[in-house]
Amino acid sequence: MLGVIGLIVAMILLVILAMKGIHILAIGLICSSVLALTSGMNIYTVLAESYMPGFTGFITSNFLVFLAGALFGKFMNDSHAADAIANWIVKKLGASKAVLAVVISCFVLAYGGVSVFVVGFTIFPIAISLYKEADIPRKYLPAAIGFGSVTFAMTCPGTPQIQNIIPGQTLGTDTMSGAVVGIIVGIFMFIVGYIWLSAMIKKEKAAGVHFVAKDGEETAQMNEEDMPNVALSFIPLIATIILMNALKLPAAVAIFAGIVLGVILLNKTYKPTMIAGTFSGGATSAISAIANTSAVVGFGAVVKTIPLFQTILDGLLKIPGPPLIGAALAVTIICGLTGSASGGLGIAIPLIGPTYVQMGVVPAALHRVASIASGALDSVPHNGYIVTLLNLCGETHKDAYMPLFWLTVVLPFISCAIAIALFQLFPMWP
């Protein structure tokens, strides 16, 4: 009973401390200590022998992918290729389709390999101008960026996001695993999510709510003539996807190759003298992002050592019905405990993957279901991406979190259930 209380208290502390702005590393250490104390374990031993191996293990396994993604995003920013792509999409759709323009812009960048953390910073200046012009309540700006970045773009087949890469490290699958079901579910998420978001905005505007700019907010966009050619700007994104999925290159190698190709093609707006600055900024972002993620992975590693966790895991493995249901719930719960999709997957898949494969689950189906499931409860209030996105948009949890909750928690949960049903009905689909 004390262990149950400790886990509940630790989870509550995760949310409260994150919303108070406490650094995630401190939160991880504090909550890990609470778990150790309430489980009758030595705090120092738990931190040294469970927390730190979980922390460093995630870095060892994933740093190259984080570094490649961060450098790619920094390059796309520094070369203004991201501006050119977003501007082109906006021009094609028009200001009246501001929300759709923001969502699609996020999708294109995320699916092309730009880290979801970087996508928000890239899209925000354009998105805020669109929202102002279309008079859309700004509380829905985080929802549009989050929906376009961390739902279908993060978990669809072929995406180079880490959440689509981690399952393959244990299961031996690739990023196109479960392609047919993944594409169907991705289209479902996009259509339903966009209709849902539009309905929320329409209701809010009907109630008389308007766009309100923050003091000193910069909404100007760069001049189009200063942007690179949009066709050339797309090539690094397309090349990354082809190299990773058609030629089966490792994700980090494909992304690095995309960067090199971009440096060669976008010489109008990106000079060799900028490489050092790009690397410095990208490497700093990569270290910060993976350290923050590893902090919650370390907490998850501690959760894994307490007796209660094995009880929870045993209960999930005994859930009646298709094994994919238990696998999805295990991934979702662990991602919720850690507050991180990538961190939760890094813990869950090595633990449950081999077990479910032995139970007869097709690895490709497990890969796709796990990837989609990771995008549900990871978007809890203390999730690093959620906190960063709300701060970027100048919004509070109180005002802007609920739209994010519906679109980045509930919608992926429903989508995961659909994926499981499709895999059960059509097990031979690739």
C-alpha cells in the first residue's frame, strides 16, 4: 500500500513541479527519491544503480539520432528553407485556412526529419501572423502546432521521428513497419483532428473571443525574396525520407546526408561560414533535449525497479483479448509515468517486446501500435514538449492545455484502438 501511495505522490509531484517551472532533472531526482523511500529502498542506491544507468543508457542508444535531428532543424532554420516551405504552404492555402496551413506546415517539417521540438520554434512566427490575420483565439495556437507535430506526423510509417525508430531497435523492424494500417490511422487522425480543432475554434469565436497579441510580440515574417527556392528547400526533406525508407540507411546517417545535400543546394542563403554556428546551436539543442528526456527515462528506470511495477506489468500481460491491447496499454502507461513518448518507448519496448513476440504478435504490428500508443499519455502536463510549446506561445496550462489534451491524448488513444482492430481483422496487411 505504501508503494502505491508513493507512486501516486511521485506522479502528482511530477505534474506540480513541472507546472511550477522546476527543471526536469531536479524533478526526476526528487520523484525517484520519493519512490525509493516509499518502497523501502535505499535512496542513494536507487539513484546510483537505477536512475543513472537509465539516464545514461538512453543517451548511449539515441544521442546520434537526437544530434542529427537537432542539426537538421538548425540547418533548415539557418538556411531559411523552413521559412520557404511554410510560406509556400500558406500561400497555397490562404489566410482563411490558417489552422490548416499551420498543421500541414508542421507535418511537412516533422515528417521530413525536423525534431518536433524544433518545429514549434520554426512555425511559431508564421503561425502567430496567420492567427492574427484570421482573428483566431490564440489559445488554440499550441493545439494546432502540437496536433501537426506530435500525432500523425510523429507516428506514421516512414517518419524519421525517434518515436518511430525506437521500436525497431528491439524488434528488428524498420520505420515502414505496419505501413497500411499506419497510413489509414494517420489519415484518420488528420481528418478527425482537423475537424475537431476547427469545431473548437468555431465555437470559441461564436462566443465572441478574438485574437489578442501579447505585449511586444513580433509577428513579422521575413521577405519572400530573401528565402531560398522552395523546390530546393524540399529536397533535403525528401532525400532524408528516401534514404531512410527506400535505401534502409540508419536514421542518423540519412538525416546527416540530408544536411550535406542541403548545404550544397541552398548555397544562396547558406554559406560554409555558417556551418560552425549551425553545429554549435544544433549540438546544444540536442544535448538539452536528450538530457531532459533522459531525466524522465531515469525516473522510469526507477519505476521499473519497484515491486509495484512488476505487479502492474504482470496485470497488463494477463489482460484478456488480443495481446496487442496489453502491449498498447503497457506502452501508454509507461509513457504516461515518464511523461515522454521516446523515453517511455525506450523503457517499454525492451521489457514487453520480446514477450509479446513470443506470444505470437507480429513484430511489424507491435512496432506500429507501440509507436501510436506512445503519443497518447506522453502529452501529460509535465511533458517537456507540452511545457516548451505553451511557453513558446505565451499561454498557460489553464487556458490552452485542454485543446492539446483532446488532440494529443484522446485522439491518439482512439487511433491506437482503431489500429489494433485493423491488425486483428487484417493480420496479413504489410
